[in-house]
Amino acid sequence: MKILLLCLLTCMAGQVAFSQTPYIPPHRVIYHLYISDTVVNYTGKSRHAIAVNGSLPGPTLTFTEGDTAVIYVHNNMMMATSVHWHGLIVPNRYDGVSYLTSPPIEPMQTYVATFPIVQNGTYWYHSHTMLQEQVGLYGAIVIHKRASFAKASAAGDAAAAKEAEAGKEQIVLLSDWTNERPYEVQRSLHYATDWYAIRKGSVQDYAAAIRQGYFKTKLTNEWKRMLPMDVSDVAYDRFLVNGRPRDDQPQFHAGDRVRLRIINGSSSTYFWLRYGGGKMTVVASDGKDVVPVEVDRVIIGVSETYDVVVTIPAAPDHSAGGSYEFQATAEDRTGSASLWLGEGPAHGLPRLPSLNYFEGMKMMNGMMRMNGDLNNMGMAMNNQVMDMNTVMYPEAGGTSAGMRGMRGRDTAMRDMSGMSGAGVTLNYGMLRSPVKTTLPDSRDTVLHFNLSGNMNRYVWTINNKAVSETDRILIRRGENVRIILYNGTMMRHPMHLHGHFFRVLNGQGDFAPLKEVIDIMPMETDTLEFAATESGDWFFHCHILYHMMSGMGRIFHYVDSPVDSSQDLRKVYADDREIRPMAKVGLESNGSDGEAMLADTRYRLETEWRLGTDDVKGYESESHFGRYLGKMQYWLPYVGWDFRYRRSNETEKNLFGQTDTKNHRNVICAGIQYTLPLLLVIDWRVDMKGNLRLQLGREDVPVTSRLRFTFMVNSDKEYMAGFRYVITKYIGLSTHYDSDMGFGAGVTFSY
């Protein structure tokens, strides 16, 4: 009863800024947020989640520009948490990044954030601790303009004031949900499991390549040492709008113009936005007004917000117009969530067709060099004007429209402006501020950031360094900071700057739009600039949760700022320094073979073993510790230890003419592994007795969607080949032949 009473008082406090008077003076708006563990069930399976005031997502925080926010955050969990007020200009100590700007909110503790509301628009809040955002700690923030109330009041127009106060609008908070623990998702991504691709139907195996006529494309892809094409890393179980797969809002009627405040609160999913009632008019981006632009569809990056105005169509006979679908489809087309506006007959949208992944792979082959760098072929791409992924969109003309775009930027723009069935798609070049956004005259600091990384080990960096591998970037209050941002990876990255709005230089001159998130596509170069007006430390990072936790970010530090006693950069850096375990254990009729590994961004400790069913087959164990080198981490020098026993006294010579025993070995060794074209791994080593060994192998060649082939051969005349059929993420049926262990069949467990 006490909690219900508190929630009621909170809601009343949150609405204090919405009285029926024509003019509303500033208020202290008080909220109490109770963060607690909960259980949800979106798929027939109960799973742990985090709720705010008992709901997922949390309550919408509503303010009016000029108010003062007083927010009590009560942590009722048994783990620390935090809340970041995404997009809000707040004093540095309230920014909500644990150990960097704000102290973590410890279990059973209360944290109070008090700050002025100096802006208006659509924003959101979320945890900035561990992976809590993935399981529900997020909610919307809406800040209404005070100027419209004041203007209407001054004119004595009570009706206009009421309309400004109570305009028709609707929150559209998008998110993604997985039944897996987020830690397991993150750990799996770092070991390049293709279980998510199996679930999504995007494996791009050799059988499918042959069947669809893309065998050469597949071969070229692996020759360039690339994993298959994908646009999203995780296979999600549900996509949600306002916490539900379907949200019905029947209160709207024919002729209503509704402002949709759209927030992409997902952890790693981009969404295509479409409306079944006609075109959409984009009126704001990241909370800042833009000159209205009419479009047919929008792709919204992770953490971005857009305000769009839609109209509920009127029926020809002036009867109820019906219910119209606003559809948010995941970029990888594996699912969608829908908001239904109005009441009556349903007017839905067709599902977007599946992506043509092999066309994407073909495009990627042409863009990637052998060393892992991208080749933009002389095209100056920026501001989303040319979407290279068009080659995969069947509704956009598929192969013809997309591949024509490879001829050059101008041709590509013509092709995409007339895409069959797609209509007009919003890009950043269309955004124009209604007011001048030029920065004050001041000294400029220019920074060049190259977004870097690779999918093979799921490493995401800037200038090939994770956050923990760099010093803070020093800036001075009063200067202008310009960031020239290049995306040298094959994935989109939504880059978010805390505590500041930046200008996106998009050809609009003095009226360049203001944003705090920019979605930068592969091979693009975008230029941002902002006035350094704050103090303290501010995070700049990719807002795909698993990319940020892998190290794709930087910290800006204002020179001469006082040091916050809550800061502990070692704990900030711990995110991308996390050591992750992996294991694969085969239990077959001829014995057991497997490996166990601990690895982080740069280092790897690995143990392999082969255990026979008797002394004749014997047992062997090799352990290696090494460090990955290079941007793509193709090189792995290592030191290790090799122990072997088998009941036999035979000796033989290896391919280098050296005599050694295959039966009794106990040596320290050093070597280097290198990833060759076709993803083959060559391993050259020497042990303390001077014996050399050259080994070649590859794991998990995708023969079909679930069938994997593995082989190994070395200069000691040892060899192995086998197959594994994937049943679940952790279990597979396996069989293999080993030159020492013989033939076996059984089960392989993967972790």
C-alpha cells in the first residue's frame, strides 16, 4: 500500500507542470524511481529483468522547460546500478556514468539528482552500469516547451494555450529483448559463435552459396579472411514498443495529427520505421527541432530519438477511420513491434522481406582489402546519403539498385532516390535546423577518430585502441572541438556524446542540425563540432551496448576541472578488460578432445587436450599464452608447454628430418599463429630441444546451416578431420578421425 501511495504521489508530482492555467511557471518536479529485480515472460519462458516502479520500461518523466528536476533513485536490488539522463544537459556530477561522473548507487541506497531543465524535446534515461540496460532499466523523458505556453498566454488565447499544453502525442519507446543473460550474449560474441546466425537464418554456408549461385562470392569472402555478412550481431527473442510486442492506442480519431516521440531504447538493434496511414513528417531529432521534412520511412539508430507527426486518415464516408499500424522492424528483418493508432478496422503494413545476405557479402568483398582495411573506391560518403546496405533490401530493387551504387556516389544517389517500393528514406543530409547553430569564434581543436575493430574476435575500438588503452582527451573550456569521424568497419555505429550537443556538418551551412547521437555507416566520414562549455569528464562512445563494453569509446576531460572523489578510472576501464571463459569438450567413442580458454581484448590463455580410452592411445595437453597483434589481430605470438604420454617406444622423424618421440614429450615451446586467407590458421613453433613443428588447420567451416567441418595437419605427421552438427547453442553431435586416437563419434559440448 505504501508503494502504491508513493507511486500515486510521484505521478501527481510529475504532472504538477500540467495544470489548466494558460501560463505555467517553473516548478520543482519531483520523481521517485524504485529500481528492483522482477520476472517477465515475453516468449512463454520466465526470465529475470529490472523494473523501474514495477514496470518495464520505467515511467515517463515529464517536465516543462525551465523546471527543476528532483529525482530520487532508490536501488532496491542487491547489486550496484546507475541512471544516465541520455541527451539532457546536466551538471557533470549527475551524468550517471559510474566511477567517471557519478558514484554507483549501491544496493539498498538512495541517490538524489537535482538539476535544472534547460532544454525541451524527447530524451530517455537508462542504466550505465554493466549490461543492465539490456534487461529493462530504461524509460522515456519528455520535456515540453515553455515558450509556446507563454506566447499563448500573452495573447490571451486560452484555447491555444490548452492546445499547446495538451497536444496529441504518443511515446514510442522501442527495445529489444533476449531470453539469454546479457553476460552470455557478450561472452558468446567474443568467441564468434554463429548460433545467433543459425537462429536468424543468416549463416551464409557453402551449401546455400552453391544453391543460390554465390559460391565464388563465398569463397572470395573467406579468402579475404572475413566472417559472413550481418547487420545485427544478436538474435533477439522479441522486439518491444512501450514494453509490448503490440501497443494499441485507440484514443486517436480520424483527422488527428499525432506527434510520435520515438526513442530507440534498444541495446543493439536498428529499426526501420513505417506508417500505414501515409507519410511521416520529421520535426525533431535527438530532441532538437528540425525544419519539417516528409518521408516514407526512417531508420533509427540505437539510442537516437525522432519526433514525427502522422495523421490518422479520414474514411471517405467520414466514419471512423480505423486503426493504423506504425511498424518498427529490426534492421535484420527477424521481427518487429507495432503501435496501432486509432480504433476500428485494422490497416496494417506488409512485413519487410528477408535480406539478401549474399548480395551484401558480394558488396563487402568489393569494399574490403586483404589487410582488413576498407576501400571506398574514391567515393566521398557522409551523412547517410548513400546506404551501402541497399544491395540487401529486396523492397528497394535488390541487386540492381544497390550494385549500380558501387559505380559512384552520384549514380548511387539517383538510384536510391527512386527505389522501387521504398519511397523517400530520411538521411542526415535532409535535416536542417530552423535557427542558426554556428559556434562562437574560438580556437579549434581537431580530432581524427577512426572507428576500428573486427568481427572475428568482436573487438571494437577507436584508432585501434580500447578505452582502457588510452589517456583521457584533454579539451579546454571556451574552445570549439571538431571531430572528423571515419568508420573503417563493416558495421554501423551510433556514436553518442554525453553532456553536449554537436553540429553535424551536412551541407546546411549555418543551419546544420544539432544532435547528440550520430549513426555513421561503413566507409563514411562525418564531421561533428561542439562548443566546449562544460567541465569535468564526458564519455563519447558507441551506443551499441556490446560495442561500448568492448572498448569503442573515449573520455573527454576538461583541463583544470576539479577531480571528483567518486572517480575510479580503473573500474571504468574494467569493462573492456574483462576476461571471458570459453570451453569445448568432445565426448566420443575414441576418447575426449577439447579446449578451454580465457581471453580479453588482446591476450589469450588456452589449453587443448586429447585423451584416449587407454594407454595405447595415451593423452596429450598443450597450453599456450599469447598476445594478439595488429588491427585485425591476425598475429598471435605465444609461449607454452606441451606434455604427452603414450605407451610405446617407437620414434620417427618429422618432415624436417628431426628425430623425436610422439609418445613421451614434456617441453616448453614458443611460436606464432597467423590467420591466412580462407581463415586457415598456420602455427609455427620451436620447443626447448630445438624441434620445429608447422601446423595448418581450420575450425568450423560452415558446410550447411548447422553442419561444421574441422581439420588439422602438421609436420609431425599428425592429422585430424571431423564434423559437428549443431543442435543447440551448447550441444552438438560430432564425429572425427584422429591419426593417434582413431575414429570416434559422440557429443560435443560448447560453452
